Amino acid sequence: MARGNEGQRATSASGAEPSPPLVSRWTSPPAASDAVAEAAGPGEEAERPERRALQLLGQFWAWLFLLALVVFFSLTGQGFFDLFNFQSIGANLAIMLIMALGQTFVIIAGGIDLSTGWVMGLASVMAAILMTQLVEGTPLVLVVLVGLAAGVFAGVCTGLVNGLLIAKLRVPPFIATLGMYGIARGAGFILSGGQPVSVQIRGLGQIGNGYLLYYHPQAGVSLFSPPPGLEGAQLRQVIGILPHPLTLAIILVLICYWLLARTRFGLRTYAIGGNREAALRAGIPVDRHTIQIYILSALLAAIAGVLYAARFTNGAANAGDPLLLDSIAAVVIGGASLFGGEGTISGTVIGALIIAVIQNGLVILAINPFWQFVAVGVVIIIAVLVDQAKARVVT
């Protein structure tokens, strides 16, 4: 047996077999739990149901907390449990959620992107400037496409610079994105002259604030606009369903979920965050993938900036500044580890919903809005404590 063990160690050291840390950091070997169960004594076997309960609680605490928030505000806040209010919550969280989707990939890969808030603002300014330069009478679809192209250009450029600094020059993600934070901030204020850039184009606000579906008790359901022929009191009976910002956010959530959970791109993201050296030995192009992740993060932030310009009909350099920490908080509350290797898109969605419900509920209760920052900070600390407790239970 001793010789067999020595032979195994020699084989591993010679590189004949792939290194195991790539799997061990972000997936659980199927036989691990069985081995532990066989080795456990009677006392430890009796504790397994309790451990499983604690593991389930650690896994689903965010869902339970969100449910508790909804019940609490529904009982204490007048008008909270209402279709219009729920859609308002969805529309308000859409921009922050889109930013958080990109941040999810970065954090799972073991990085951080502090530039997304100002990249979003820069994209909104560039989109607003180019849209205002179009001649009067330009089709609205073309106006939106021009604004989107400007925002995408800003996002790809900033994300590429971030990725190159981190992957090729080995600048720590915190420092590289902090530097881009300042560059994007200054560029946004320079281009806008320090003032919001107004976009006076008819119909643009309808795109940013309209609904996918409209329902009227007599006229039925219509797509993108209220049923024709309605006037006065009849228009007040129209119910909008699915705001455009929320619709866009849902589409991007589905795309990011597929990308992270069903493709090689997502697999490599988890592998790099779990163990970078093992990912390199496994043949994953770590540098190229890191650049792609930061481009994706900045691209989603830019899309959020274009959505901001369409919704508020202006571009502002500081539009995303208050959303930066909220987007990171949504990822952390959703269960992602800041050390990398863990996180899901569904968890990010739940984290964003928790933040949005807290903010909306406190407004309905007429509580000083500054308490929102306190409440979100407390939830972040709870999320970290739950994650640490879950790790102790697992070990």
C-alpha cells in the first residue's frame, strides 16, 4: 500500500493526470458525502438532519427574507401590495439589475468592477449627445439604435481597457477599475459640460416609460400602445403590463442565465474564480476570458446607461454613481462570494429584488430615505454572516 501511494503521488507530480483543484473549488465530488457518511460515527450521523436543515436555510435564506419583506410591507404599508406598485418596483430596479448582471460574472471570476457606475453615466451622455445631433424627423427606431451604438462603443472601450490592464499587465482588479472609475467620470463630465444632456425627441420617453402590453376592460389587450379609439375616462381605465425597462431586464437575465449556467463561457468563469492556476493547467485561456468578462460587465453597464437616457430623456454623467454599490450588494446578497467561484444569476435577481423592495417599502411607510442605506448595509452584513455560517456547517 505504501508503494501504491508513492506511485500515485509520483504520477500526480509528473503531470500525467489533471490537477484536481479545478473541480474541487467549484463543484462537489459525487462520492464525497457518501465517504463522510461512512466515516461518521453514530453521533455525527444523528447530526446530519440538523446540518442539512442549516444548509437549506443558508441556501434559501434570501428567498425567505424577500418573502418576509413583502409580507411585512403589505401589512404595514398602504398600497404596497398592488399591481401598479409591483410594476414600479420592477421598472426602478431594472437599471440596477442590468448592472448587477455584469458584476455577477466579474465577481464569480474572482474580480471586482468599480467602474460600472460611471461607465453607465458616460454611456448615457454619449447616447444623449448623438441622439440630439440627429435631424428632426429621424425615425424613432433609428434614434434608439444610434444611441445604443454610442453606449455600446463606450462600454466595449472601457471594458477592453479594464480587461487588458488586469489580464495582460497584471494590475489588481480593484486598482484597474478604480482608475477607469476616474477616467469615465471625468470623460462624462467633460462631454456633458457638467450638466445633464437633455434629449428632446418625441416618443423617446414612451419607449423608456411605456409598457409591453396594455389592457382595457372593453377594448382588450394591445401591444406597445393603448388600444386605439379610447378617449378621456376610457384612457384612465387602461392598465399597463410589463414596463419596457423590466421587459429588457428580464430578457437580459435569461440571456445571462443561459450564458453562465449552460455554456462553456460560464463553466470557465467558475473555474477561473475557483482556482486560477488550475484553470491555466486545464488549458483554459484565462487572460482572454478575463478580458471578455470585463467587456461584458462594461457592456451591460452601457446598456443600462442607454436605458436611463431613454427613460429620463437625458444623459447624466453621475447617473450610475448611486447604483454602483447597490449592484455589488445585489450580487453579494444573492450568495456570490467575493473570493470567486460562487454565485448565480438567480441569486443576483433575488438580491436586487430585496434592495428594491426595501427602498420602495420605506418610501411607502414615509420613513426618512437615508435609512435605506442603513437597511441595505445591514442586509449585506447578514448575507456575509450567513455565508460564513454555511461554510462552517459544510466543513
